Amino acid sequence: MIELVFFAVGLIILIGFFSLLFFEKTKIPDVLILMSIGILMGYGLKIVDPSVFITFAPYVGALALIMILFEGGISLKFYKIIRELPEATGFTLFVFSLNSILVMSIMSFLFNWNILHALLLGVVVGGTSSAIVIPILSKLPVDEKPNILLTIESTMTDALCIVIAITLVGIIVSGSADARNVANSLFSAFSIATVVAFIFGVFWIKILSRFHGMPFGYLLTIAIIFIMYSIVEFAKGNGAISAFVFGLVLGNSTDIARAFRMDGNFILDQNIKSFHKEVSFFIRTFFFVYLGLIFNPEILNLSVIVMSLAVLIAIILARVISTRILILRNKNMKNSEILIDTMLPRGLAAAVLAAMPAIMALQMGNFTEIVVMTIILTNIMATAGSFVYERRLSQSAQPLDIP
């Protein structure tokens, strides 16, 4: 058994590396390849027993979410976020709300789902995945404004999905709903995460400035992230958004130190960024193979496929409507229209939340299977959209006919 585990881990790392190379050549998200490998290992070749891994889903998902959001924050420039935040926030909230409402309407009216169960499904698949969007954008020639817009959207909706879904599950379990309590819970979760993460971030950049280039700097940073995440979650905040804000503070440590008139060298050690890229690569690779492992293709039937396609149509419709409104307000994004339309891959947050009804012993039909199918279908859409976007750019960039 020990030999088999080490063999599987080594094989997953190799597959993750080559799938990343394949992604760079073809723009096909490696999530599809990694999930397929997981399904093959669990239900095709039966190398491992999927039931052993199902109980670890919340822990593996939370770890992957922390690492990816920290990476997203550390790579963004603070002043650009502030400049683009109002427009990005408006777009994010609109597309997320419209998506949730359309999915809820389709599932409740066409498939007779309980309206709260249908809304929970809409919220779970309501946001794009930062774990997929950020790597795809990094490999495409995208203008700065749509790049920041899509990055902020994917980061915010990761947190929105988690916070609202947890709130809805609590309402479903208790059988009562209070709009004021829901709004207070959301505001409290975000504000607690932001304040605590900012305090931790400022404290930690001061520590790093005194021990610049010290050994184990990255490992200590990860330890601080884990401690911060636990404190935020214990205080009823959102740990995922705290990881993003913490990364944002570290990635913009020089500007923040200047703003607070702090003396010292606050340039972030490049070793921390380098180490984190490799660690997040491993965790992300392992997570999507793991997701394939716990997905049982044997329970797919015509009903699940039809409902998944209906959810996909609702997602596309919400996306297209939101993009058209965005472009009417900002003509400069017209060239990125096809990219914004199709950059809708679901991933980590949806996968983590897919098993929540089962964990809470709630009977919701094929909830988990619909979410996983939606993840697969939206990633296929994102792949096709990236291909079309890049092809249109190459066709529009015609060489000059110079004698």
C-alpha cells in the first residue's frame, strides 16, 4: 500500500507537469485532463479506492483554495485593484446574482426542485474559479482592464459562493430565513477577513523586512497563513478571502510600507514567490485528480445530463447579458468580448461545496453530480472561448505590406 501511494503521488506530479505543458500549447485547461486521470484511477483502472478519499474533501478543498487565492493576491498590484474595483465589483455582483436567479428559476420551475435547494445550486455554480481563470489569463495576450476584471471576479466569487452557500445551508437546516441576518452574516464575514488579513499582512511584512533572505521564510509565511485562516474562520469570517487579502498585502509590501511611512527594505523576497508557485502547482494538480477520484461516473443518467445542460444554458445566458451591459458602459473592452463571455469555468469553490448537502445529510437529488458535470462543461466552454479569442487576435494582427 505504501509503495502504491508513493507511485500514485509521483505519477500525479508528472501528469500535472505534462498537462501544464499541454495547456500552454493548446489552451485546453489541465483541469479536464487531471479530472479524467482521477476518474480513470478510481473507476477505470481501480488503482485506488475512491471511498477512502471522500471524507477528506473539505480539507483538501480548503487547502487548495487557500493556496490559489494567496497566489492570486500576491501577483496583483494594489493600485490597479483600487482603480478597477468599482467596475469589477458591479460586474461580479450582477453576473453572480443573475446566474443564481436563472439557475434557481430553471431548476424550480422545470424540474420541480425546492426553491431553496435550487437557489443553493445556483449559488454553488454561481462564480468562476480563480484556480482556473488566473492560470488561463496568464497564458493569453489579454489587455490589462479585462485581465484585472476577470481576476477580481474569480477571486470575489470564490468567497461569495462559499459564504452564501454556507448561509443557505444553515437556513435550509434550521427551516427559517431572515434577510437582515443573511446580509449581516455576509458583511461580517468579508469585513472580519479583510481587517484580520490586513493586520497580519502589515505585521508580517515588517518581520520579513528584518530577516530579508532568511532561510525558511516561505515555510513561516505558510504557517502564518494557516494560523490567520483558523482565526478568521473561528471569528465567523471568510478564511478564503483573508488568504487573498494577505497575499495582496505581501505582493504590494513596498507601496503599503510607503503609505504607512515604515522604514526598511520591504521588497518581497523572490524566493517566496518561486516556492509558492511550485507548492500551489502540486496542490492544485493533486486537488483536481482528487476531484476525479471522488466523482462516480456510474451514477450519471439522462436526467442528470439534461439538468446539467440546463444549468449550463442559464450560466451562459447570465454571462452574455452581463457582458453586453459591461461593454455598453465600457467600449474599450469590445475586443475582449468573446473572452469575457466564455471565461466562466467553475472549479475549486464549486467542487468543495458540491459535497456539502451530503455532509449535512440533506436530500437534494443529484446535487453533487450536477455540480461536477457543470464544472466539466464550463471548462470545455472556457477552452473553446480561449481558442477562438486567440485565433481572432492573430487574424486581426495582419502584417504590414512594406515594399
